[in-house]
Amino acid sequence: MSGPPAIEVENLRYRYPDGLEALRGVSFSVAGGERVGLVGPNGAGKSTLLLHLNGLLPARLPGEAAVRVLGTPLTPATALAVRARVGLLFAEADDQLFCPTVGEDVSFGPAQLGLSRAEVAARVSRALAAVGLAGFDDRPPHRLSAGEKRRACLAGLLALDPAVLALDEPTQSLDPRGRRELATLLTGLPVALLIASHDLGFVLAVCRRVVVLDAGRIVADGPAADILADEPLMLAHGLESPPPWSVQGRKNYSE
Ligand code: ADP
């Protein structure tokens, strides 16, 4: 695909004020429309990395931005504009849904963009339809199933017309049907995806490429089928190869 990469991360380092260095020089890029799995043991730095992609955590090296989104360096001055292009899906849907109704929740982001009411309403209907929740506008989020909540969160991000979605453990608390529906939904979206997950079968189903992060460093980056099948690599980094049925599942989504 032409144009600048959706995401470029160059030598990104981050130390929590009270903690160890969570990211120790991470470099990679994600092309427009590419779907990349981010795997690694607990504490590897996956969530910390995702939080840097839309400026929720500081992302600057002295004099030079460590993160670029569609070619734009992510700095305090660009963070607001970039945040609209990079949607971040949190592991806990309840952290993301905070309005009395699904419709209000999904309209919250676009309403901040200074769009007309009609345009906001059009974006909300399009986003809800895209995630299979057309007609859910007046439903209170706490009455939704886990899968519906996850999709409502996604609708809120899609309503901003993002170029990139960064997803933190998107299959957490989903049943197998919700998980399949989410895989189908994600593979049909015209955006770049970075999916942090321990659900390696899901990663294999949705992503052609996998990046392995451990102790704040990238230790492998390549085709998902090769990396996830590399059992010594997986075991060395606290993971395990997904079961064969997942490989079968991959044909349904990624081809
Ligand atoms: P992962 O998502 O791969 O499990 P995280 O990015 O959550 O990893 O964590 C990376 C490291 O940063 C871990 O050692 C974790 O303990 C530490 N960490 C995460 N969040 C905080 C925080 N808010 N304050 C201090 N340390 C943190």
C-alpha cells in the first residue's frame, strides 16, 4: 500500500515513574491496512506500548518523536488530532463505555470533532451497523452481553474514522461465538490493526504478522504462522503454540 506507514515506532523507551523500564528501545512499523498481532508474557510491555500509540503516555525522545502516525510525529501539539486516527480498545469494556445509552457513547467521540449533528448521527448509525448493533442506540451498555459491549466499544472508535485500531486483549471474557464474530468483524475493517493478546488462536486467525515482545524488547517479528508455530520461541517467552484447530480457523478469516 502506498503512503506512509500507519504506525512507525522508533527506539521507543519508557520507564514508569515508580517502576522498571517497561519499553527498552522498541522499533517496528505497521503498514496501512496491515493486521499485526502483539504477543508476549505478562509484563512484557504490550499495554504500555499501545498506550504510546495515541499519546496517552509520553512518546518523545529528546528532540525526536518516537512514534509517527500516518507520517505525523506524535507530539503534545499533534496528540489530539492523532488520537482521532488511532482508536485504542481497552481490555475492560466497562472502562470504555460510560454513557447511559449505547448511542450516546458512540456519538461521544465524533461530537468532540466539531461535526454537525447530522454528520454525528450518520457516523453513529454507520458505526453501529458496521459492528452489527444497528438499532441498539437506546440500550444501556450495562444490559449488553460481553460480545455486544466489545462491539459497542469498537463502534465508538469506528465513529471517529480511525486509520489504526490498537486492541488490548480484545477477546477477554468473550464466548467462542463472540470471539468468532469479533474475528470476522476485525478482518473486514479497512484499517490497520495492532492486536495485543494471549489468545494466540485468535491472533493467528486475524493477523498475518506477529511481533513478540518480552521484557520491553521485540524478540521476533515475522509471519504469524511461522512465529506461532515456533514452539521453542513461544516457550522461551512464556507462550505456547496455538492448537491446530486455530490454524484451520485462520483460513476462514485471513485469506
Ligand atoms: P503487558 O501488557 O505485556 O502485560 P504492561 O505494559 O502492562 O505489560 O507492563 C510492563 C511493565 O510495566 C510491567 O513490569 C509492569 O509491572 C509495569 N507497569 C505497568 N503499568 C504500570 C504502572 N502504572 N506503574 C508502574 N509500573 C507499571
